[in-house]
Amino acid sequence: MLELERVSRHFGGVRAVDGLDLKVRDGEIVGLIGPNGSGKSTTVNLVTGLFSLTSGQIRFRGQDIAPLPTHMRLQGGIARTFQNIRLFGQLTVWQNLWVAQNSPADRAKRGFFSRWLGGQSGVRDEIVSLLEFSGLAHKQDELASNLAFGEQRRLELARAMATKPKLLLLDEPAAGMNSEEIGQLRERILKLRERGLTILLVEHVMELVMGVTDRIAVLNFGQKIAEGTPAEIQKDAAVRKAYLGGDAAAAEGGS
């Protein structure tokens, strides 16, 4: 579904992403992990069009998407959440979901009012389903800014789902969550895969990554240093070195 070929993004002399090859197949959950500053979020920004490529190719469902602006990638089926929550704080939970809807029928209606009046029953049914999925039905009339942190995380995921994506990129969705919330997030991600979604997950919470992914790619200084199943990645010496440092990895190996 998604293919990155020799993808690079440089900021002056900094090679944030450097010659990255990565494939995400239809129906997979692929993890993208690495130390802070390794290029994970930059990769997400390249796929979604917030950053332009320095070099390389990005193909989505066989199409070169590098020339496409962000909104056309969204319309084509690529959605994301953000490491730092970006909700419409002065809109209600319901309104945050409504403005995000992205079906061809929605786009055929010009303007918010014609969209609302032209398909009210379908609009409401979709939003009700998303509210139930995210556990926010009882908060539908609350301003997004008034939600607790974990609820805001759930709303951002639901808003991404409102766009009807085929590929969902999750950028550190567990950041700031407690263990109970992380467990609930794990179940939601697995349910999304059951619904046929393909997911690229950027995350530091290894319990979550190891519990939901089919494959994991590991970045360090913008380059992929390992790729494999969760079990393979856990045993990889290069991964341990990247996370722990040479001396720590050696000490671990000798213990």
C-alpha cells in the first residue's frame, strides 16, 4: 500500500531522514521506532505532505504522491494523528468529528451547511458510531479544550477515522497516557485492523508496539538499522545499541 524508496529529507546539514526504504503492505500494522531525533515524525510528515522530499519516492497504492498537497493525500485515503494534539479546541466533540468527514459525497456538497442539510441522517449515524468507538458519546457536546488529556487523544483518533482513511499514521498516540489508557488504545488499534485499516505506528511505548505490530522498522540518525517481527527486533544487537549505547548494550550482553 505504501512504499518509500530511498527517501531523504535534509534540513541544511542535518540529514533527518537519509535514504529510507520502507514498505507497508495492505492490512498490516507496521511500527516505526527509534531514539528521539531518529527521524520518525519527519517520516510521517513526508508521507502526509507537511514536508517535501529532498530526494527519493513515496508511492501510495502505486501512485507517486510526492507532487500532491496534503489535502489531496487526505482525500486519497491517508490520515494521521499528531504527536502534539491538534484539535479544534473551541468546537465541541461532535463538531470536531463533523468537520473532518471526507467521503466523496461530502466533498460533492459545497459548503458546510449544504453538506449538513443534504445528508444529515448519514452524517449523524457516522458520528454516533465514532463516538461509541472512542468512548466519548457522553461528551459529545463538550468543548474539545475541556476534555481530559486521554479523552483528547481518543478524539483525535476518532477525527482521523472520520476522514475514512485507508492508511492511518499514528504519531506517538500513547504519549502521556497511563497504563489503563494504553491498554484501551491497544484494543482500539487492533479493532481498526479488523476493520481493514492499514496502520503505521510511531511510538516509544514498547509494550504497545510489541503488542500490536506485524513488523517493526528501527531508525537511528535518519537511517533504517533494522527491520523484522517484534521478536526479531527485541533480539537485534544494533537496536539495543541504538537505544542503550555501546557500553550499556555490551553490559547487557554479558549479564
